[in-house]
Amino acid sequence: LGNLSTKPWKVGMIAVLLLMPMYFGFQQLEVGFEQRDQFDPSIEVVADFIMLSDDFQSSRSPLYIVYDGDVISQQGWDSWNQTLDALTSSSDVNGVPSGLWNVLEESRIQNEYLDDLMTGLIDNNSNNWVLLSDWLLNNETGRDLTSSILHSNGQQTLISFQANTLDWQATVDLDARINQLLTETEEQFQDDGELRLSGRSLINAQTTSDVAASSIQSTAIVAIVILVMLVSIHSIRQKDVKQGFARGFVSWIPLMMVVGWVYGIMGYTGYQINPQTVTIGALSLGLGVDYAVHFSIRLEEEVEHNPSAGQQVWVERASATTGRAMGGAALTTAGGFAVLNLSALLPLRLFGQAFVVAITLALLSSLILLPAFYTPFLKRDAQRLLDEEE
């Protein structure tokens, strides 16, 4: 380690060369918040579940079109049928959509009164719309029949359908396409009805999309906060803001490299950003900043103790003392999180493995990269101390 620190340009170039492939690994990172991503595919019943989902290519829960308007009217009926036709013609929709009027058509066979009302609607008997509305909204039999798809005020109903929503990104894209379809359909309505898309799969997909974006944002915020803290620490120690910023920024660079390596390795090895690993970037920074502060300050103290010893000796002594303590701390922390590999939940196992990689890289960056990058400051401190002695 001491010898390596005397070759800062060589260490820096190797670090950058190792970092470049991680960019492509980062591009391969996927978000895994789907229910299926939380299970271990090596378990037979889980493998069967995934196989059925993939083969049938259908959402595990229906999606819904919410129609806001006077659905129990001629214009509402026409708008409902236009929406149903638009969904049926869409390649994104699987099977036949279903809603209020499908239920009434199926139920009229067993209910004479409902059959008479529906027949009157076909014969353009306007009074039957009033009778049907009263029966659906106020009659116990009518409410039991349609309570799950028709609001008690008669101004809102649902159309359910199935679509391909196995992947969160595919679901986000589906949401955009269906909403575009609904907008075009609304423009053809003769009434003031409005259409909205909803469903558990869409909520999960939107949550996943937001969390994926938030993970990057949170890592960036943590990085900025850590940079400010490093600059503040070194500024106070050096009693010079300019020097403090330079040393803080140089101490911060290896930490950002660790984040790049962690995410790149996760991408190359097929790890996903899930509810557990979503914070791994921020955790890598949090782990590394301790090591960076401890080691950089110890290096400065070694220079103060013996300014004429030289870079290699300063790093050797810092590594043999503070470096060993950091190694022991990293070993115990990594060992504690490695226990997660015994978990039956796949995401927890992946988190344990990713954390061990992150803490190992954080330790190595502080022991190898930081001394090499910190060389100019150590030499400047040594020269200043030697000049003061003279």
C-alpha cells in the first residue's frame, strides 16, 4: 500500500479504467419491485408461478376504466359502449372487457323485471331509464347486483379488463398508451363523461418508477451532503476554506468511484434495484466516508509526526494502525450483514451480498485510492513543517 501510494497517476489511471466498464454495467441495472421478483425461482412452486405468469402473459389483478358521468342514460350508455369498443380493439387488452351493462345483460335472463326494463331501453322507451335508475340505485336486488361496479349516486361505474403487466416498465408504457386511447375516446362522447385508468398493477408500476428515480436522487443528495461535510471537516482542520475544499473534494472522489463500482457490479451480475438494495448507493457513501475521514486525518498526523519520512512511510504507518482498525471494523460489519445470505427471502440475500461488496470496495478505496490522491497535500504539509523547523 505504501509503495502504491507513491504512484498516484498509475493508481488513478487504473481506477478510471476499472470504472469505465461499470458505466455499461449500470445501464443493465433493472428495477425489481414486482411480486415475482421477491421470490426465489429455485423453489419449485415459485418456478411454477413464474412459468404460468410468463405463459399466460396476463396481469394477476384486473385493470379498471373509471367512467364518471350519468351512465344510466342513453348518452351514458352510448359512451360506455364506445369505451368498450375502443378497449376491445386495442392490442394491449386481453380477453373481453366487462362492466355494468355486461352484468345487466347476463342477469336479465333470471330477472323478469330487469328484462322488461332492458327491452324497453332497446325500444327507446325513455321512461325505462328512470325506472332502471331507481331499481339499480334504490332497490335491494339492484344494489346487490351492481354495488361493486356502480356508485350509489349513479354517476360512476367501472369497466374491468386484463392486460400484459408483468414488467413495471411495460406497465408504465401500457398506462401511457391506454390513457391516450381514453383521451381519443372521450373526444367522441356526446355527454360530459370522463374516463380514468386505475388498477393495482398500475399503482405498483408507478410506485416502482418513482422509487427508481428517488434512489438516484437520494444517492445524489447523500453525495452532496457528504461532500459538504468533508469540506467542512478539512476546512476546520486546515483553517483554510480553499485548502479544505481541495482536500474534501479529493477525499470525496474515491467514494463516488465506489458507488459507480457497486452499481456496475450489480448490473453485470444481474442484481436488481429492489426495496432492499435501493439504498445501497447511499449506504456505500455512508460507509466510505468514515474510512475516508479516519485515514486522511491519520495520514496528516503521520506527516506531522515525521515530516521527513516520505510518502511510503506515512502510508505504511497509517495502514498498520488506523488501516488495521478500519479493516477489522469492515470485517465485523460485513460479517454481520453476510448473515442475510441465510434468509429465505431472495431480496434480503441479494442485499446482504451487495452490502458485503459495497463495504469491501469502500475499505479498499480508502486504503489504495485515497493515499495516492492525497499525496500532493501530504507533501505540501511536510514541506511546510520542514520549513518551520528550519
